[in-house]
Amino acid sequence: MRDFNSNFYCTSIDDINEFNNNEFSYQDGVEAILDTMHMVRFEKERIESKYQEPYIDIVYNGIIVIENKEFHEFNLTSYTTSAGLEVYLSFFATKKPFDIFEHDPMTNRMNSILKRVE
């Protein structure tokens, strides 16, 4: 941790989490938005029709930096005993300004799917 005067302090992640009640609020909010999108619902239905008992979830993978911009990565994944872990859709979100992008693996481009106007 760093204070106002740029002094650094070491503390355990458990101590930080104890004081920060909003640690997962951003991730939970983005996952809730993604869960309501048509493309995600369509893909979930397709996965459910393909496998008998899939475990489908939107997973937060952490922060990545692309061209000096910080993105939070989310993936629509499923796990089945027959196929194992599979990733179906990838999304990247930014905090300020709040945007959500879908990653197209065929072109390796990010397409904006949600932009918050402030």
C-alpha cells in the first residue's frame, strides 16, 4: 500500500480485504451486466443444449494491459466432465470511462458492445 506521501507499507491481502468492503463490487457489476446481454444468454442456451449438465459461469480473470490501457478480462466458460473447461466468449471492461468490449478471436479485435454515456 502507498500513502499520500508516497511511503510504501507491506500488509497481507487479508488485512486489505478486511477494510475494503467494495473489493468485488466492480467485478460483480460487470458480471451482472454481461449476464443480461442477449449474446451471453444465447450462448448459454446453446451450451446447455449441447451438454447435459454443463457448469456455465462468467469468470473474472484479472487485469491486463493492452497498448497502455488497463482492461478487466471476463470469460464465459463452461465445465463438463466430457469436455473439461472451455471458453466461449471473452470480454474486456474499462472503469473510466466505463466500456465493455467483446473480443473477436478471428480478427483479434475488440468490439465495443456497451458504452456508458456520462
